[in-house]
Amino acid sequence: MKKYFYKIATDQITGFPTACLKAFLLFLSFVYGLAVKGLLLFYRKGFLKVYRLPRKVISVGNITLGGTGKTPLVEFIARSLSEKGIRPVILIRGYMSGGRKPASLEGPISDEAVYLRKALGDVPVLVGADRVKSARSLAPGYPVDVFILDDGFQQWGLARDLEIVAINTANPFGNRFLLPRGILREPLSSLARSDVFVLTKTDQGGENIRDIREELSQRNPRALIVEARHCPRDFLNLRTMERVGLSGLGGQDIGSFCSIGDPHSFELSLNSVGVKVKRNFVFLDHHVYQAQDIRLMNEFCRANGIKFLVTTEKDSAKLGSWLDSFESDVCLLALRVTLEMASGKKEFLDRAFDLFRS
């Protein structure tokens, strides 16, 4: 059902019955928009309390549903701060959609949290819908200089010192309708709150980038605009944990699967390293894999002689005990991707570092 409504929100389904449903969803979007604007007004006027954490707060979020590449951006910021001796703690909502929880995950579940903990090592990643409560759960005196809010743009009740919004240049605003008719989580006028716009996936954005820059500059002239791309680094063999160079699969027919907000960009990344994707199994963002999902992929591999299955690094964090359920003669890999600043890197980092300069 969720997948059906997502396809409607992204205009992947047409026809007269769908048009009638879209009209009703448009009405709901209008109601939703009024509610969001009302809440924002209440926070701005002080009728609803805005909490201030005891350290600096950097928010990384988006104005659309997932797919902007926000998690690698959080990793990039946390790593850059750590290299300067600034001690970050990441606050993340954390959830996976549907299904049972993998046995390999304990406590609050979140694919992003598992990924970030593996990527950043000693940087604490605290999971919980109540970010204030998560921050207060730190032991008294714990060394922290800054809290990074993952998916923080809609955390209206929490004060922040730097507001960063990621924009997917391949699909910046969807059809420009609010939920549930579109994928906007807030009206586009909310972009005026941002301090920095990070245009992500610029290698896939093409001619959109100039138009996106112009619109963002009109909506928020004071905000810094920088560009980033998500670059394939290598593959990780999920059974042996060995690294495989990007050229190691050159020309191979492969299968792939993912449960991320922008599955098309994952397939484009695979195509860019020279593999031939025979089928990309797409699941909803944050999907928890089930036995029937693995069985479907195994049947495809057997029927088509596929010897390589590739997923995203974030998805790989959720597989856990499912690894043994895949065909033993199929090599299970994760594509590792790194975020690189294509332009404005110094200006971007200066905005963050300036928070800690006296």
C-alpha cells in the first residue's frame, strides 16, 4: 500500500481512477500544508517551546522524502569536525519500515545508525525520535562539542546553530506538491530558514543544476550553495569483508537490490562503473528484508545465471543473519560510495568551523 501511494505521489501511475484519487490527495495536501504553516507560526511566536541543547547544534535535513544523500553528508561533516579535534555526537530518529527486526540489530533500529556507527567508529550515534531526550542520555561530563541532527529540518522544536538542507539535483522537489500528493515535507517557502544548501548527486543532475541554483538564490539569497557528488569507491564482499576494486566487475551481468529513497541513482552509480544491471530489486525506503525477498532474488539469480548481487552499504547494515540465506555461489557485494564536494568545500567547512571560533 505504501509503495502504491508513493507511486501516486511521484506520478508514476496514471488513469481516470488515479486522477480522482490524486484530486482527493491534493485536498489532503492543502490541509497538511495549513497544519505545517500553523505549527511553524506557533514556534516562531513562542506559543510552542523551542529547546536549546547545551552544545552547538548542526542540522542536516531535506525538504522532500528520502533520496537526497543526507546520510553520507552527515558522515562527511562528522568526519571533518573530528579531524579538527571537534567532538561530534549524532542524533538520529532511527526507524525501518515494516517487517520484523533483524536479529543482528539490538535496541532502537535504524539502517542509517548502523551505517554511521560502522563508518565513524568512535563517534556516538544516538537513536530516538526525541532528540532532546537522546542528547540528555549522555553520561554527565561526556566530551561533546557539537550535536549533529540527522534529518533535522523538520525538528522545529529544537534550536540549531547551522541549518543545512540537502537537495537532490536529479529530483529536487518532485512534482512540487506537499505530502501526500507529492514528496514535499514542507512548503518551498520553508527553504528561507536554511543557512546552507548542499546540491547532491550533481553528477546526475545535468542541466537542472543551474535552474536549481537560481531558484534557491531567489528563495533564500543569504544561504551558501555548494555542490557535492556521490562517487563510487569500491565494492565490499559482505561474506569475506574483502574490498573489490571497481574494475573487478567490469562488464559483468549483475543483480542489485536496495531500499533507499532514490533507487534510480543507485542503479546509475552501478552503470557508471561498467557493470550491466539485469534487474534492480527496489524496496521502500528503510524496508526490513524478509525471507520472501531473499527467495525472490535467489530465484532470479538461478534463472539468469547471475553470480553477483550488489546492494548499497546502508542496506548491507540490515542484512545480518540473512547473509547465509542467499545462494552460496552468488557473490554478495555492497557498493561503497563517498561524498565529495565538487565546489564550495572550503566555504562549507568554514561555516561549520566558525561555530567554534571565539
